[in-house]
Amino acid sequence: MKAILLFGAGKSATVLIDYLLENAVRENWQLVVVDADLKLAQSKIGGSPKATAISFDIADTEERAKRIRHADIVISMLPPSLHIEVAKDCVKYH
């Protein structure tokens, strides 16, 4: 199973989340959607058994690193200024 970690559940992530969930069973994906607003992340996954919604502060380096270490694929839909922190952790832990 491939673990996909998606940071950001805003408007621009909606189509991507839908695509990932539509293909999750066939492709054997497990999706984790992270957003500062837990209710928003939960609404985007719609109770899918192939997805989990979580919330934490992206500035929490320990939590961010833990999540990235356990992911096969990391996607950042965060504001551009935050991509660099995610990218640094991806390089460091993969």
C-alpha cells in the first residue's frame, strides 16, 4: 500500500482529493489529509475508509517530520511560502 500525505485541504485541493479517493482502492493508496482546520479536512474526505483527516500546526517540526517519514508520496497544497519546509523534510527523510 502506498501512503499519500497531502498538506492542505483548501479549495485548490478539492479536485485532487476527489481524484485520489476515486482511485485509492484500485491503486492501493491510503490518503492522509492534513489541514489546520480539521473539520475542513474531514469534509473533503467524506468518511472514506481509504483516507484519514488530521490537523496540526505545520510549524510543528516533530509532527511534520513524523508524518513525512511514514509517507511514500508527499503533496503540498499549502501556500507557496510553506512549500520549502515540507520540501526540506522530504529531502531529509527520504
